[in-house]
Amino acid sequence: MTHTSIDQRGAWRALTAHADAMRGAHLRDLFAGAPGRQAAYTRHAAGLTLDLSKQRWSDETFGLLLDLAREAGLPEAIRALLEGERVNVSEDRPALHTALRLPAEASLVVEGEDLVPGVHATLDHMATMVERFHAGQWRGATGKAIRNVVNLGVGGSDLGPLMVTHALADYRPDDVHRIEVHFASTMDGSQLADYLARLNPETTLFVLSSKSFTTIDTLSNARTARDWLMSRLGQEEGVDDGLVMRQHFIGVSASPEKMNDWGIAPDHQLEFWEWVGGRYSLWGGIGLPIALVVGMDNFRELLAGAHAMDRHFREAALADNLPVLLALAGIWNVNFLDIRAHSILPYDGRLEYFAAYLEQLEMESNGKSVTHDGREVGYSTCPVLWGQLGPNAQHAFYQLLHQGTQAVECDFIAPLVRYDDVTDEATRDHLMSQHRLTLANCFAQSRVLMLGDDAIDDAGPRPGHKRYRGNQPSSTVLLDRLTPATLGALIALYEHKVFVQATIWEINPFDQWGVELGKKIAGETQRILESRQGLEAMDESTRALIEAVWAAERAAETDSR
Ligand code: F6P
């Protein structure tokens, strides 16, 4: 039976026709014409409120988008994902990050094996490690307690733990031996060099985080770190390389063999599974830096919050389902209103790295143009997504949002309450007021983006360069407050949004073949740069770039003589 592409089917066609009618609609008029619109497009789950009333859509749009979701087989796809079917078709495996947050008493039998005991065995292993650190009992080769942990990883082995440790730093338990966690990802060594210059090797441990354990960025940093430790600690009495390796390295990977080859002690390895994608992996061993900062109880709360969102995703009707609705708003903008830029704007400094995290989650997952069965798609997929803390972005790129030529969808994200637990009363009042100031800015910006000049009372005709057109669509996500549980739910919300969009676009969100070629060509280029042989195989532009490096190196050599 030949497959009819999603854009050739009834719901997509109906949406295309409907979009013509909606294209001229202004959000101002959509609100004016439908009292109660805010409540009609707002949903709650797992400590989150999602307000989609500022999307440029109507009840008819909403109904047609739900038809599209059903026509794409979404309910069946959600079931297949959560039950562990091989939804990652090109790599022929399930995508079971949701299994990492199942409670211990649950059971998920996939291809004959219950995955939950293994997941909790890893969590228990993590808990034992964290306990040793927090008791000051994890000692370096010279006997001093470890104080600094540097995570060496990149992509999913960096962005998730980096984002969450920053977001939940307030949840650090104060009755434990304090561990400072740092992150070094860049292959140029600049972040690592900075840490090596200021950390004490006797009290520093490295976590090598790499699902594949082949990523050159991470392994090159790991080699530098190992040599630094060996050369600094090797001269100490009674310290040998084996002891340094054992006391100063933890490995987290899906390849125990490669961790063994690298010399990581077997009981200092946290293993995870091929069925967890790198950018979906913060929920297990890759989350060790998070647990080292917030403690295992809070880490388990993070998992519980994500699990609450998983249950909602599985159980809620499509029309009330937060990830489904967030995804459908995106589909409407990208595929029917031609809005192909999406900005993520958290109004809470703790979410500083959230946009960077989502850039990988969304664009590495859905930056695809070939369907499951190998056809080129005839429609747009993932928009260009970027972001920044909203208050800072107001002084950077909001000008473009308000008066540029690009239509941009925005996600505003903020907690309702903050600082009410600060003990000093005067400071608490100031900080709570600063939080209200931040919320006022968040709400004002989404309002101006919606209404344009009509947001001000005296709106009359305004001169061209002062004019605000408005009508930029946005979603607002409010967290009751930012806790481990609501953060878990927020991340899971976006993970599932990505899956819903991929399902409708008929693409695989769980592979990333597009990054492989670059790695291979980089290897070849490095060989030429180092060996000074084989330049003739390069194109003219690359040849000139390489020659420029060699010329600069020769000049530097001459200068230093
Ligand atoms: O290059 C892309 C990528 O494969 C990401 O998908 C992944 O998160 C990152 O590299 C790091 O991979 P690994 O965890 O295997 O080192």
C-alpha cells in the first residue's frame, strides 16, 4: 500500500485552506471577538500552566490541528513510545528515556525484560557515590577529600546536567560536604585550561560523560586532565597512576568496554543503555553532577516531576494535553503561518542555560528532512530555535521581535513565586519585589508582542519608526514555583513536544546522522593539518585556510628563535 504523505491528507489540506483565512487575523481582534479566550486556551498539569491564548489561532484552527494529530496516528505513537516499541527506526531501537523516571514499584517489560530494576540499580549506585562525596569520604590519591568535580562531556552529556545544576542550585543541601561542580565541553581546551589553572589536583575528580565514549571533544579534554593529574600527583609518595585513575575518574557511558579500556575502575562506572538518546539522558548516570549538587532526594524529585508529565502525556485527552498542544501551536506557526523562527525566553536567571539545552533537544531531534520511509519532506520541519534570559534579551534582540521583518514565535517561561523563603525580611521584600518586576516585564513583553501599539492607551497613528505592529504569537509557561519536580515536568513537556512534532512531520527525532559527516571530515582535515600531507585532496578554500595556519605557525617559529 502506498503511503500518502501527511501534507496530502485531509486535515493538512483543510488547515492550509483555513490558514489563508487566518493569515490576516490580528491577535487583538481574536481576543476582542472571543471573551473567555484566555481560559479556553489554558491548561494545567504537573505544577505547570500553559497559556496558548496568544497563539494566532481560533477554535476552528484548534479543532483542525487536533484532527491532524489524530490523522498522524498520535495516540498510537504515544503508546508505542512509552511502551518501548522500536520508534527509533533508523537505529532500530526504542527511545526509553521515560523508563529512567519510572518509580521503583513500576514495571516496564520491553522485549521480554523488565527495565525498571536495572534503572533503579543504577540510581542506587549513583546514590552510593553521592553519599560518599557528601560525607567527605571520596578521597583523592593523596588522601584528601574531593571538593571539585569537573564534568567532561559535550552535547547531551553536558547541556542537560549544566542546565539543571544551575537551575536547582538553591536546592543544595547545607548539611553535607560541599562539592563544587564545573563543566568543560569545548574541544579547544579553553574551559578546561581555566579549571586546571585554579583547581588543586589533590581534591579534583573528573567525570567522563559520553554515551559513545568515542567523542573526540570529550576524550581530548580527558587526556589533558589525566596528564595533569599524573604529572602533579605522580611525584607524591605512595601515589601511582593506578591510584590516580581510580580515585580521580568516574565514567558514565553506554559502553563499559570502552570505559574499561580507558582505565576507569569498574565500580566507578555508571552505565546506561543504547535506548537512551544522548540529549534525553540527564535522567540517569549523566545526571550525576546534578545529584552531586542537589542531593539524591532532589534528583529523585526531578525524576518524579518528569514522570508526572509522562503520565499526563499518556493519559490526558489530546485537547487537554500540554505537550500535544505546545507542539500543535508550533506546527501551526511553522507549516501554516510560515513562522519559522522560535525564541525561548525564560524570566528567571536560574534558567540561564534552558534555551541552550532546548536548542540541542529540538534542533538535533527535529532538524530533519527525510521521513521514516526515506522520502524528502515537502514541508518545513524544526524552526530555527534560539533564546536567552528574557530580561537580558530585552536589551539585545527584542528590537527584532518588535519591529523586525521576521515573524517569530516566542515561549515565555517564569515561576509564579520566588524568594518567599528568604529568611532575612528586608532582603526578602526586595527580592520578591525584583521577582514581581521580572514578571511584569515578562507579561508586558508578551502583551506588546501581541497587541503592538494597541497596548498603550493613547494609541493613535504613530510615526513609522515608532510603530509596533504586534501580532507575534507566543506561549506562556508558568511554573507554580521552580522546584526539582516542576523543572522535571518542564523538561519532559519539551521532550514530548518534540516527539509530537516529529510524529506529525513523519521524521525520526531520535537519530542524528547529520552530525556524523562533519566528524569524519574533521578527522581527515586534522590529519592533513598535523602531517602537512595530502593538501591536494582539499578544495581551494580549505587549502587556503590550512596554508594560512601553516604560514602563521612558521612565522611564530621564526619569531621565537
Ligand atoms: O555530535 C552529536 C552528539 O552525538 C550528540 O547527539 C551527543 O549528545 C553528543 O554528540 C555527545 O555524544 P557522547 O555522549 O556520545 O559523547
